[in-house]
Amino acid sequence: AQSVTQLGSHVSVSEGALVLLRCNYSSSVPPYLFWYVQYPNQGLQLLLKYTSAATLVKGINGFEAEFKKSETSFHLTKPSAHMSDAAEYFCAVPLTNNQGGKLIFGQGTELSVKP
Amino acid sequence: SQTIHQWPATLVQPVGSPLSLECTVEGTSNPNLYWYRQAAGRGLQLLFYSVGIGQISSEVPQNLSASRPQDRQFILSSKKLLLSDSGFYLCAWSGVAGLTPAGELFFGEGSRLTVL
């Protein structure tokens, strides 16, 4: 079964600085990879998803992620952090390659943005 | 367009009391439905998964149960709550496997349960 690991449970950046949130998947190449964002006391919202069509994926709010097979990674980046980006971010992968919709989530990374 | 609603948004219950959280989906048919729990510092844990009316798969042994009495209704229940049941419960839906949107989950607003 697939799994994902998010390195760093808390990341703090200054407003305007680069955001880098790390996600590594288990060794077998997944058909999809997702990044979700969760604002306080809300449900999860899809930021972006990888579907094998392109290795660099652009999402909402200026975020993007690059799929790197050689590194088994799908790190999330944003060139310039905004205060409104403060939230928790989850990387996710389908449980197995033939079970659409059943996702396994990383432990989450809480992003803080300092003024 | 599709929407998903959960209620209640917040619930404070004593240990040993029953629980019922409800989730409904609108604008789609025959969705896959899910209950996840989010405990502090522990990420999201898949509790139950349903592919159709009356069809429930339990992912972890626990004090909770789920039911799907209608196509777009998913209920999370407990007969006697434990302190460890506290958490943020999220309902989600997805399309049938193999159809768009590919593998994507759509989440409700969440229900925060505090057991005292």
C-alpha cells in the first residue's frame, strides 16, 4: 500500500519568503498525488493534484508542486508567502493504485507566516 | 454543482453518551462516502468507507459505527462515547473509481466533538 511522509510538522516563514513544504511518497509510483489545505476549524480544500500529465503542477493561491520520481518527492512551493497562507497542509496519495478516492494522508505540516 | 454538508458543527458530550453526526451530499449520484477523524497532531485517519447504500467498510476497530440509509446520506454513530473519541470529524465524497474527478476527495466543513 502507498504511504506519504511529510517532513516537518511545523514550518515558519516570513511574509514574502519562499514556502517549501516537503512530501515523499513510498517507492511505487502513484497514479495521483494531492496537496490539500486546511484553514482553522474548516474542512480540507484541494490545492493541486498530480495526474501524470505533467511533472510541474500549478494549483490555487500561487502554489505549485513538482513530481520527482528519482527523489520520490512531491514538494509544495510558493515563491512569496502571504499572511493568508497560514494553515495546515496535507499531502495525500490513493491507498492503492486501483481504488480511486480512498486517500492516505500525511501527518500534515502547519505553516505559520510572520509579518 | 456538488455540495456536502455536515452537522452539527460543534458538539460537547459527556463520556458514555450517544453520538450521531450526519453528512449529506447534493448534486451527484452514487458517490463514494468517507468518514475521517482528525485528532490533534495525528493527521487524518480513515474510519469508514461506503460505495453504496448499506455498504460500509470499517478501516479501524473502534467505538464508532457508520450507516448509509440513503444514497447521499452518511451517518457516524456511537452508543457510548469515550474520551478518546474527541476530535474533528470530516465527511468526504468522491466519484466512482475510474470516473472524473480522478481520485479526488471533496470534504465537508467538519464536526468538532469534545467528550468530557
